[in-house]
Amino acid sequence: MYAKFGCGIVFFEVGRLSVKGGHAHVQAVPIPLRLKDKIEGTFLKEGRAQGVDFEEDPDAAMASCANGRGSYFKVDLPDGRTMVHLLKDHIPFSIQFGRYGNALLANCGLSPLNSFPS
């Protein structure tokens, strides 16, 4: 669908539980094909800067969240691979992280994460 426009697609998803219930959303972001090999590296680099660690086994990580047992941030890469970060209680996670990572990738003029939006 996006290929005719020279783009691949990145999906990112946040599933967050709270005492009031939960919040989940999925966003689809077209990325120019010339950047598709930089997506994983961008999320890893910016994740390290913010304490967002991605799991070695994303399938097991998602299984650990099944049936409302945990909160997560997930990135689906254009090549079919998945990156998962398990959200931890009492450790802040910006709901903007996925958008910010994609904006950095697209070089939208954002400064480094020392001014990361909360």
C-alpha cells in the first residue's frame, strides 16, 4: 500500500494498565524506504538514552502481558520483526516515545533526548 509512495510502514503500540483500567493504541507511520534499515537502531539508541530496554525475545515478552498481566510498548518493523519494551510500575515511560523515535528518524528538527517531551 505504501510502497507505491516509496515508503514502508512502522507500527508502534502502547498497552498500559492502571488502577482505573487500561489504555491501548496502535499507530501506523509511513517511513521512506531509504530509512527502513535505520528504524531499529534509532529506537535502540533513543531507548538506551531514556532507559527503554527492548526484550531479547519479543514473543515471550508479549505472552507475559497477555490477559492484562502487564504493560508494554511494541514496534513492528517493516521487515516483520518486532521490538518489545515491558513497562515497569513506578518507572516513567513517555507515551510520546514512539512518535518521537519516528520523528528523529525522519530528521524533523528535534533536538536530542535531553529535551524529550513527557
